Amino acid sequence: MPGMIVDGHELSYAESGAGDPLVLVHGTLGDQRYWAPQMASLGRHYRVLALSMRHCWPGRWEEGGDFTIDRHVADVAGFIRDLGAGPVRLIGHSRGGHIAFRVAERHPELVRALVLAEPGGELDESLGGKPASGAQAGAFGEGAALIEAGDTEGGLKRIAEHTGGPGAWEMRSEDRKAINRDNARTLLGQRNERRRPYSRAAAEAIRAPTLLVVGARTLPNFVANADALERHIRGCERVSIPDAAHAMSQDNPAAFDAAALAFLERH
């Protein structure tokens, strides 16, 4: 399994294809394997690099803390910089979409084009929401508490239903459940990840061509984020993936890949 040392820590990744780099960033309870359905398809067009975030599989949460948004943004930026291939095309899903957004906001020289697949997080007042506390509450806090108490399946089910609705855990593939189990304890770190809410100023700071991807059957909070960001990211495009909810790249990989490629090949 290839890896790269960034700020003294090895970031593992999966790789497929050749050509211009396309970096993929997974979300909560995920790792590089989340993008398995995309590797061959996208790898026919790009050198695809699917990262595992710090402390996610094949790493372990027990390795230590430092599971913050800022740390992961710095890791992705450092990885892109150390590739030495110029600005990259960048795709992020859910929490990974938030990380990708912040990379594009803070390091515009590193991002050639940006795909945000239902980016997670909250909106501040400038986008019609409220300031976040910086700590994960609600379903994420409840899920973490269950996992900490030893009820891993209960905690994972709580998060799955929060992002995918009732029955989401039972409908999840066994491969994806295994990924979630391998990364369950990262949720303990995510409780205090200090994720700042999206602001209008941050959205307006994005300079890379941007595509927002939303599942046609997704939950309202993800739609609200996409609506707000679409209004304020300059020249932003948007696509809906049919027969798909929050995990649209797994629910309907053919449609997701086609939409991403159609956008990226123009940028």
C-alpha cells in the first residue's frame, strides 16, 4: 500500500491510472476504500489517489489525537504539494467535502477543480444558519458515546441513520460496514474536531471551478448546505444523482462517475 510522509505522519492511499492527479477525500467513518467503486472508472482518465485521513484505516485512532479539520486540511494540502504535479483536481465527500472546501479556500494555488459531494457541516448566520459550537453534538455525539461504551454496532447504526435515514445501516453493503467498523473509534476524535461553519465569505473565497453533487434522495440538511454554497461560490455548477442518497458515489457509481468526469474534463 503506497504512502507519503506529511508533517512526520504517513498518509496511506490507494492509486489507479495515470496522467493528471485526481485526489479523493473520504468522509466520516471512512478511508481510502470508500472510493473503491470509482478507482477503475476515474483511473481511465486520471492518476487517481484516494487518501486515508490521519488515524483512519490502516492507521488507528489509538495512535493519538489530533483528529481535527485543520489537521486534515493541512495533511491534504501537504500531500498535494508534495506530489509536485501542480494544482490537482480534488473530490471530497461529506466530511471530506468540508476538508476539500477548506483546502480550496486556504490554498487556492493547489486546486485546479473542485467536486463537493454533499459537503458536511453547518452554516453560519451569513448563510442562514447559526454558529457551530466546534464540538460534535447530536447524532455524532450520541454515536461516539455508544462506541466508547462498547456498543460499536449501535453507534454506527446511529450515524448511518443520521446521514441516510431509517434502515440505512441494515441496507449498507457488508464491505462498507467493514470500513465503518475499522474506523469506528475515529468518531471519538471527531467529537472535538473544531469544524467551523461555512460562511458567505469563505464560499466567495473559492476560486476553483466547483461542482456540487447531491443525491436525489438525500436528507434536507445536505440539500441546505448545497443550496447555500451554490449561491455564493462563483460560477458553481450542480448536479443531482438519481436513485441515490448521501453516499451517492456508492448508491449509483455510474451516474456519479459520469457527472464528475463530465465536469472535470472541462477543467
